[in-house]
Amino acid sequence: MMASEKLFGLHATALQLRSQRMMMLASNIANAATPNYKARDLDFTKALDLAQQGASTDGAIEGAIAYRVPVQATLDGNTVEMATEQTAFAENALAYRSSLSFLQGRIGTLTRALKGE
């Protein structure tokens, strides 16, 4: 077990996975008007499970990427649905912030302990 895992638990890994998912969702939004663009998403739970089973972060991400199936098909073959992407992005951003807040609190606690406060 790595030292960061002992200190921060799954939150460090979760932060990395959420960051990668945010970039993926942002890419979907940026390509909303690109013909034949296929929206992708990261199954966060699956990626975290893979990471817990010993997969590297990159391996966990690769094993948990899936193409999004659109509710409404478009004529140009693009599968980005803005409402879906924006909702997923907002939810992921909130979860990212929660993990970041936990890590900041943990680092603050460790810093105070090291200072003897």
C-alpha cells in the first residue's frame, strides 16, 4: 500500500479519476457541433473498483470508459446531448470539490499534528 493511500484513503485516487472524467465531459461539450463525434463518459464506480483491485489510474480509466448512447439520434451522427453532459459535468464537479475538501482537511490535520498544535 502506498503512503498516500494510507494518509488519504481513496480520496486521492477519486480526485484523479474525477479530474479525468471532467476533462472527458468537457471534451464532449466542446464537440457538441462536431459531426460524427461520439460522446464518452467514465463509469466512476467501475474505475474506482478497478483502482482498488490494483489497476493503475490509467488502467482503471481505460477499463471504465464507455460511449454514451443518445436518447435522441441526430442526423450528423453526433451523440452529445448538452443537457446530459452539463448535468454530468455539474455532478462530477461537486463530487470533485468534495474529495478536494476532504484532502485539504486531512492535509491541515497532518500539518497541525506535525507542528504539535
